[in-house]
Amino acid sequence: MTVSWTRTRTRTRTSRVKQIFKDWSGRSLGGCRLQDPACVRRRLLPAAMKPPCSLWFLLLLGAGSLLLLVHLQDLTETVQLQTPGVNVPVAPRWPVEKDVESDRVSAAEQSDVSGAVRSEVSVLRRRQAADSASVFEDSAVGSKQPVTKRHRKLLLKSSVAASSAPRGGGEEQQLKLARTQESRRRLLSEICAKYHPGVTEQPVSQRQVSRVYVEDRSRLLYCEVPKAGCSNWKRVLMVLGGSATSTRDIPHDAAHYANHLRRLESYDRAGIAERLRSYTKVLFVREPFERLVSAFRDKFESPNSYYHPVFGRPIISRYRANATRAALRTGAGVTFREFVQYLLDVRRPVGMDIHWEPVSQLCNPCLLRYNFIGKFESLEEEANFLLQSVGAPRNLTFPDFKDRNPLAERTSSKITQKYFSQLNPTERQKAFDFYYMDYLMFNYPKPFKDLH
């Protein structure tokens, strides 16, 4: 019975499968019956090859984007070709080491220049290549000074003037100025070794740097020598420091009494030593007799509310016989010979003044070992060469105007000879002895043939 039930169940399942197959085989696929394989392939193959709509959309979008990009690039190139004068804005670039290296190589190609001079020019050019990026950095104190709005204006103006001729002259002129500096430093070193041996081993006191002004941004130390362009040098330092935008906007009194310049003596010993070691130390000198005459004309031949009563009255009282009460009261009218008598007197009735103090005492050149020694006789050229070497803005040049007693003729060698002709040979010799170290250190010739 069990076997019969099993057989009956099997036949039932078989009959169901046959019926299902029969039903499916009777259906059609797009007009084809499943029994016809060729017809089924013709209907299924196009459907299988047809991609979905989303894929078509992505393909069309990518192709359109590519065409648009190519079109825009072609349009940009066409505009640049048709308008060659259009400036394409690019990010500003400071000179890189490659530029510095090429300058160094071009300087070394000057075969007729000594190795020391080539080194000098290379150093100056490296500083120039750093330009304003390093002008505002104070490495001595380990911090960067903020760039003010005034300095930004200077930098923008300097970029406009970049194509102009260099302030220090051409290649040959720069090499000549560099050789001159090397020669002056070598001479000063020899004189100091002969007359002041071992002075460089001595510690520097605050009093010995009391006339030295500091400009941290450009890393300059300038020793003030009155009657040797110091007023204009203070104007330049004020512009470099950011307290003024133009040297011509600074009156004489503001340059001396409201300059906001800091002196080296105001720093502590560590600050003084670090700046003396790493900053460019600058000194400008003048022919000693000419500087003396210039000081006398400025302080005693022109009205002066300080020098007449403070210096004039004691000088007249000591060296003028039968002086009038008016002269003794005002101190006006000091003669050049009376002034020289005061200068040479070991027991002066009034002390020394920086306007006629010898540079060898005023700026201590043997102790401080200046890097740059300029001369008043070629002041503008050498000052601009220095400004270029320290990376000052290109539109900042050394001023050449005279704002104190502008109507008076500048003191020249001819005028100096005229004043010293009022002295006898002994007085001229004593005056020469008084400034002897200045003549020796800075290689000025004897102003009179009878001097020894």
C-alpha cells in the first residue's frame, strides 16, 4: 500500500511539471515562442546591449565638461595672443638663491679685481638681493619688526623704479667703490695697529658709543660727525626706521631734536656687543680744516642763541683785549683766530664741542672698526652706494640739499684757505697737530706746504 501511494504521488508531480512546461512553451517573447531559439536571440540581444539611462546621462555630462574646458583654454590663449600688453597678475617673488649665485659668479669673472674686492662686492650683492625682505628683520634680537604702512608705500614705489639705473653706479663704479672701501679700512687698521696697539681688545663702554645711532631694520650703526652730512644722514635713518616717508619732509630741527632715533648707548651691554658684531658700522668724515671752518661759520658767524652766550662770551673774555661790554654780554662777533686760540688752549675756558672735536676721539674708529668709511667730498655717491648695499628701498636716495643757512656758500677748500690765512704759521701748525690723527687715519693730504 505504501509503494502504491508513492508511485501515485510521483506520477502526480511529473504531470504537474509537464503542464507547467507546456504552459511556458505556449507563451511568447515579443511575438516569438520559446520553442523558437533563433527568434528569442533576435529579441534579447538588442535589449542586452542597450545601456541604462543613468549611464547615458553620466557619459554625456563628462563629454560636455571636457568640451567646455577645451573651449575656455583656447579662448584664453587667443586673448593673450591678441593683446600682448596685458599684464597677467602673478604672485610677487623675492630673489632666490639662484639669482644671488649668478651675481656672485659674474662678480668673480672680473679677473683684474683682487680676491678681497670680489668678496666685498659679493657680500654687498647678497644684501641687495635680500632687498626689503631682510630690511625689516632684526636678527640680533631674534624677532621681526612689523612692516608699517609707510614702508609698504616705499616698497611699492621701489618696485616701480626697479628698472632705473642703480644708485651706486654701474658694475665698474661699484667695483671701484668697493676697492676704495677696502683701501680705507686697511689704512685705518694699519694706523690703529701702530698708534693704538691692543685697543680692539678693550671692552667698549657706553660713553664710547654715545654718538652712534642705531637703525635696527636696516641693521645700521651710524656715528654722527657734525659738519659731515650728519643732518641728512639722520633724515635717511628716520625714513628707514619708518618715522618719516620722505627726507624732504623733515625740517632741520626735527632731524636733530625730534628724530626718534635710538643711540647705541641706550642698550644694555649684550645689546651693544651684538649690534657691534653683526650690524654695518658707518662713518663719514671730512677734511679736518674744512670741517673746522664750516663749524665756525655756522655757530659764530650766524645768529645762534646757544653758541654765542655759552662759547662766545668766554672766548671773547679770555682772548680779546679791550673787549666791549656788548661783546662780553652777547658773545657775538668771535673772530676765527680767537676761536682757534680757544681750540688749542689746554686750559680752555669752556669745554670741547662735538662740532669741532676730532673724529678720532668722537667716533673711536680704532675701537669700533667701522665697516664703511665714507668721505664728505664724495658724500652723495658713496652714501647711495651704501644704501644700495644694505637693501634700502630703491627710491630712497641720499638728499643733497642744504637747509641750514641756505643762502650762505658751502664751505670749500678755497674758503678754508682764506680763513686759515688769518693765522700765522705756528698757529696753523698747532691746528694741524690737533687734527693730526684725523689726517693720518683718513688719508687727507696736508692743506699747507709749510706743515710738517
